[in-house]
Amino acid sequence: MTHPQRDLIAALRSDLTAAGFTVSALSGLWGQDADAALHRNQRVPALRALTQLRRTLGRSTPTATLAELFVLGLPVPPALLAEALPTLGLQGASELRLISSVSERDESVRPTADLRPYSFIDQLGVGSWWIVSDLGELSLGHAVGEDHVLGVGGASLTLSGLMIQRPVEAALDLGTGCGIQAMHAARHARRVVATDISARALDIAALNAELNGFENIEFRLGSLFEPVADETFDQIVSNPPFVITPRAEGVPSYEYRDGGMVGDALVQHVMRHASDYLAPGGIAQSLGNWEYTHEKDGLDRVNGWLDDSPALVVDAWVIERDVQHIFEYAETWIRDGGTTPASPEFDRLYGAWLNDFEHRGVERVGFGYVLLRRPDAASSVASAAPLRRLEQLHGPLGGSGSGLGAHLAECLDGHDWQASRSDAELASSTLVVASDVTVERHYWPGDDDPTAMILRQGGGFGRQTPVDTGLAALVGACDGELSVGAICGALAQLLSVDERALEAELLPLVRSLLDDAILLPTTAS
């Protein structure tokens, strides 16, 4: 980035700070209901609130002007924008490609980019940034272009929430887009490499990094792993262009979501090759789609990709969060591209999508999270069988203001801890129940004994784990004082059963509860 542009970005940062251009300020301007309408791509409620504010004050404010221009995508008078950006100025905003060029005769200024505040809570605390991206469909008044650079969307928020944020030396953001994941990674990585096939995306990502004060991110142009061919990283994060799009003439291919491969081949490629670029002990986290066909379940297909991976055997945890029928999937992504339903173009694209699915025998499409980990020869679990966990968790998540990343890390820690211990060592250990776990008991009216018991996890994935009397009693006694073996011995006497048989029955279940971070080892164990 050239020094003149850095000076302009510094001026923009100063003006946005002075204007108080924050998420809370925007919510204060138009209220939560208008905020919700904006998420549905409707700006009329927010615009009406800004109009009423001007009537009440008899003037506009810098925050309102910036919001109307860059968030609602509407033209504003040059004098008002000059007041809102006194340090950068109109010429500077034009040079940064935020607005159209301005002449003295212009009665209004139009945005050429989307610029909005973004706030978050992660494992490192509260943060707030400003994010530049391309204008969306709402501002353009028509479908976005195929080279569109997306801002912070639902998938972006999902992945940033999944990110494990332990300190690492080097991280890779594969397919950075506007740079949002690279910036999240840069909060805990000493250096970050961010790649993308789009030069425009890299320009915007570099602007965002500079605007928000990041100096430890390097941007590289290229497809998938090509820009980092001879390197390894402690962490890889990727929100790849995983949307399954027909490779047919007349079907638009959007760079931000379509990887140019047939079906789910791009997700397959990332999963098969990510381990080649991980340092020992390194973790890769990504999102993805996978197809369900007449012949094969979606997670079975994913398991096959892992079996076929070259070189390294990796730990793998794949969590399917949703499955869509192909009709719903096609409708979602055709509409996402800006084509409205009940139009001839929508019907034409719908037919192309269904032809593509029919050709490959696809019936449904799964969506979920992928976590891969390269074994570390120095680890205490290096000799254990690789973690291979593929599960469907389609229900609501537990409550966690800082995302799932900390929970995923805790689950991996629990798995590593129990996998490195024999049954005898596990039995001699002390455990505690996670603070977010409660037990739910169901009774028939008049009965003293419960007919069903469920361990309910308040955070994480909100797991609900059925337990019998023995396991419920063991979990209830895990207070860090008695060993697992001692608890089993006491329960065996109480239930009048064989102690060794009870221990053999309960220890595998205890291992599973450690994998889910329902039970936690004490620090002394």
C-alpha cells in the first residue's frame, strides 16, 4: 500500500472515530426494528428514522450522513459529506474509491463502496472495526456483479465464532474476501497470510487491515493453496467459495461463493490438502457444503474424502448443522445472486440448478463445520488412533456470547487428555462437571424414581445427553475430590452390582463426556 493511500486511510479512520460511527450509534439512530429490517434488505424504516431525526434536530449529523451514504447506499449532499469527513475530504474519499468523483456542480454524492461498523465479542474480548466491501443489491438496485466482494455475512460470522483463538506463530486465511477472517486471526497470530483469487478482494482486504490498524497481515494473489506452496501454518481458516453452482452456460459464477468446480469438489479439495500446509499440531477450520446422492449419505462422502487424503492421517471433526432439499438450496442461492422469484430468469436458473443436481443424482445438500488437525509427534496422544468424529447437530446452539471457538478447544483438550490415559489411569483421575451443565429429570406423576434423565449443556452445541442412573450418579459425584474409580466403587455397593463390570460400562461413557466438555479433568489429574 502506497504512503499517500496510507495517509488517506489514516484520515478516514480519524473522521470515523470523531463521528462516532459505531454499531451502537447506528442502532441508536434508527432502532432495533429498523436494524432487523436492514438485515432483511429493507432500508425504508431506517431512512424514515433518519428523516425524522433531521426534522427534530433541524439538521443532519455526521453519523447520520455516513449511515445514509455508506450503509443505506443513498446519495447525500456534498456539503454534508464534507462536514462528516473533514480530515479526509471529498477528494480523499474519491481517491479511496468510496464515492464517485465530485464536481462543484454536483447536487449529491453517491457511494461506490459499502462502509459500515462491525462489532464483536470473541475469546480475547470486545472489539469493533470498520469494514469496506462492494455495494450490495440494495444499494445498486440490481443484482451484484460476478466479481462482487462481499462484506460481513452470516457465514463470516459463523466462521469467526468457530475460530480457536490460542496464540500461534503463523496463520493462513484461505480465500480472504474482504479480510474479515484474517483480521480475527491477526488478534492471536503473530503473522497472517491472506490469499484470494481476486485482486479486487485483496485490495479491499488490505484497505480494511490498514483502516483497523493491523500490520501483521500479508496479502497474496492466487487460487487456493498455490500462493503458499512451500509453507506450513499453525492455523488455517477458510470460508471457501463452497456454494454448489451449475457449471453451465448462462449461469453466473460469483467469485465470493462459487469455486469453479463441479458439485462439492472444492470442499473436497480443501479437506484433502489442508493437512499438507499445517505444521505439526496445526489446526484447519472451514465451512462447507456436501452432497447427498441416491447412493451415498453426505457425511459418508466426507468420510471417504478423509480416507482418500494423501500423505498425512489427520484428526477430523465434522459437524453437519443443516441439510437442505435441492429445491430449497437452488431457490436460496439464485435469490442470493439478486434474481427475483416469479421471473423468467429465475425459472431458467432454477431449471439449470435442478438439471445439474439430477445429472449427479443429488437429492439434498448438507452444510457444516470442518476441523482438521495434523498430529504432533511430540504430543502425548501421538500414538493414539486419530480422532474421526462426524456428527449431525441440527438443533439450536447453546448460549455463548464469544462463539464456539473456546468450546471446540476445550473439547479437543478433553479428548487429548482422555485418549492419552489407560482405563486404569482414567479411573484414578478426578473430574469436575462443567459449570454450564445441568441435569433434567422426568417423572411419571406419583413416581419417586425418574423415568428419564438428561444432561443439558448450556453453552457449546447445547447438547442433550440421555443418562441412566449409574452415569447420572457418577457425574453428580464428580466434584474434583473423589476419583472416578472410587465413585464407581461406591455406586457398585449402592446398586448391588459388580464393581469391575460397572467401571467397564461407565469408563467409555466418561470418555465421551470428556470429548464433549461435559466433564473436565481437574488440573491436578
